[in-house]
Amino acid sequence: MEGDTLESLSRLSIDLLEFLYKEDYQRLLNIADSFPEYYCRENQFDVIVKIDGEDCYCNSDILSSRSSYFRTALSHDYVVKKGSYIILEEPSISPDTFKTMLKFFYRGGINLNNLDGELCISLLKAAEHFRLEELIEELQRHIIHNKTTWLQFNFIRVINGVFVEDGDERIRHHLIHKVNDNPWYLLKSDELKILKSSCFISVMDDECFYVNQGTVWDILIRWGIQQSPTLRLGVPNWTYEDWMTLKEAIKELIPHIKFSKVSRNDYYGKILPYNKVLSTKEQNLNDEMIVQ
């Protein structure tokens, strides 16, 4: 153990001397990137984090110093041990995400400029899981300001990622304002089909969401049709079973439409043609509002 440690430190010292001599800053970054790998060597770890069948070796003092999550997880008497090692299971995080997180735990920072948007979103969810408030804010700012093109082409996937549960307020508001300014981010998206119903509801219920409700109805109908691949082509050709299929697909979302804010023109031009998907109570309520 002692020999391995001395060998690693000697190699690290040589690398640092070469940096000082050549002022090779890329080499310095490579050295810094090696710190997590060095501290996760067998003679330096006392925690094994199991992620998707892969073992990641960590130092409990370093994890606890960075994260209140780990301070709690590593302090309980009921933790699983294998010999002198603590075993933790993290099934909701991918190996690549956790290995990148280790750079934050060991170095106090991550070079986000070298990461793609998908990994940034995964890191954001991991940072929430590990209660890393500073990193959460940094990731949200980076995604909003430095991943604009990626966000545009992955809009639905990002909504599915950040509207799953409370949190990510900065990026949630950014996405909501994008849709407010241009509902086509949803209405014309090629990936509208994969929008999770729970995330769709969260968007509709957000207090900052002010898209015209007639347009929201258009989005809902298009989403429902895409959830129902057995529907016949062309609404005029639909049978009773087709209408019931669409009704079943969107029944949980209809109550989140603010019918009281639907204009008379939108009611007759957009909602009335799909009246069969509404319950009798919803139909009567809408008729009363239009009469008023």
C-alpha cells in the first residue's frame, strides 16, 4: 500500500515539474483530472458505490465533506458493509454521470464546457439527488446560456428531465418562457409523442405558463392522437371506438385546460369539433360559459 502511494505521488510530482518547465496548461488539466482516479485507488477508498452493475470506489471523508446526502448516508448504523468497506446502491444514476460527479467531489468543480447537453441534464438531476446547491445553480446557468442550440433540438427531452419533480426552478422558468414566446416548441415538435403526461400537466399548471388556451388545446389533441396509433386517418373517418380511444388518452389532462379562458372563436373552431372526448359535465360547463 505504502509503495503504491509513493509511486503515485512520484509520478504526480514528475508531471507537475514538466508543467512548470513547459507551461503546458493542458498537462495541468490532465493532472487535475487524475486526482479522482488517484484517490479512488484501492488503497485510498473505504466506500463502494454500486451503480448499474458497476462498482465505483470512493473515499468517505471526501464524499461527506462535499455532500449532506453522503453525510447522512454514511453515518447511519444500518449501512451495508463488506469487510471494512461501506456499500451504497445508487440505482437512479448512470456510471458515466457518477464518474463525472467524482470530479466535483474530489476537485470542487467540473469543466462543463467539455460536456454535451444530455450529460449536463443528467448531472443536474444527480446534483439534486446529492443536494449540491452550488452545482445545481452552476449547471442550470450553463445549460441555459451555453447549450441553447442543443436545448432547441432536445426541448421535449429536457422537459421530461426537469419537470419530473420539484426543483430546477431556473431552467423550468426558462423553458416555460420559451413556450410562452413560441408554442411551436411543443405544437410542431417531432418528439411531442414522448412528452410524459405528468410533465405536460406540470407545464400547463405552472403559474408562469400563459399560452393561449386554444393553442394548448391544439397541443393536447395532437399529443393525444400521437399516443393512439390505432386511430384512423382523418377525423371524419373516426368511429365511436376511435373517439373513445382519444378520450381515454387525454382524460387525465383535460381538467388542466382552463376552459374559462378559451375564446368564443376557439371554442367553436377548436374544441367543439372534438366535443366527443369531453365528459357530459365538461360539455355542459363549456356550453354555460359560452352562453354567458
